[in-house]
Amino acid sequence: MKKDNLKQQYRINEQIRVREVRIVGDDVESTVMPTAKALQMAEAQGVDLVEISPNAVPPVCRLIDYSKFLYQQKKRQKEMKAKQVKVDVKEIRFGPQTDDHDYNFKLKHAQGFLSDGDKVKAYVFFKGRSILFKEQGEVLLLRFANDLEEYGKVEQMPVLEGKRMTIFIAPKKQAQAKKQADPVAEASVQKAERSQPKANAPKEYKGPRVEGED
């Protein structure tokens, strides 16, 4: 499906119906010529006339094998996608009257998530009549964001939706950079770690369950 969409982005050969085009390429000097002549050149070289910039005046074309051109475009898209940083969203949940011990415990985990380049979605869950304390929940979330100022920045201020008040905190740029570590260096570190005596793996933190929440 994606390949078909890519093909539809470009006109080739007889599909190009303008009077003249500009020819460009690695071994070609930029030249404006009648489209008919450009088609003759393409045929003589055993390649295709590919329109790469239809909005230019005149449209810009290349003399290139169309299959090779599509391969290059697909490869470029893959490289751009590989450079994009994948950001996961980690959830931290609170009750409207979370005590300091539980708060600090969750704050520590949020710092770790942001340091790893992940976003943090923190929310306060209100059960029953505890919705009356929504202002208290907002104060808690703002305090949480303030305590994480060194690690992340607020992407969305506290918003109440149903029984949840949610805030989003995004990692700072230096934290996101950790996601782009050199895979060769990363493999070396993993190899070194495997040679070390294994310690018991820490259990995944899920936090205490808020009563009444699914």
C-alpha cells in the first residue's frame, strides 16, 4: 500500500504533459528543454523521465531508472524514520490524599522515566465524593511537575476528565538523547554487563493500587 502511494507521488514519461521541463542530475547540467526532447534523451539512455518537482516553473525532472528512483526514496524514508526518537509514555497514579512517603517513591520513578527519555503521564484518581478535593489534586500535580523541573517540562497542564485529573511531562532534550545511543557502544556495554555477576532483577514498579480504579 505504501509503495503504491509512493508511486502516485511522481509522474513519469508520457504522464508528464507540460511543454517544457528542467533536467537535473548528478552527471547532467541543469537545462530547460522541450518535454519531447527530454523524453527522447531518456529513451536513448534507457532510463525514465521522472518529475521530481511538479510545482517548479518549469517542472524539474531527472533522467533515472524509475525502479532505482523509488528504491532511493524508500531508503531515504527508512533512514529518516530510524533517526526519529521513540518516546514511551509512563503512567504514575496518585490518590487525592497521597502521603509524602508514597509521593517521594513515585517522584523517584518519574525522575528515572524522564532520564530515560520517556514521557510521564501523572494523574490523580478521584473515587466517589473525593472529587470534592479536585483542587487538592491539582496542587499535588503542580507540585509534582515543579519537583521534576530539572528532568522534564510540562507538556499539558492538569486537566480533569471524568474521575481523573491528568498532567503530561515531557523529558528535556538531554534526556531524549539517551534514546539515540550508538548501537555498537551499547552492545559493548551489554556484553560487559553479561560478564558481571547477575543481581536479582528489580520488579517493575506499578505503584499501590488506588481503591475503586480498574
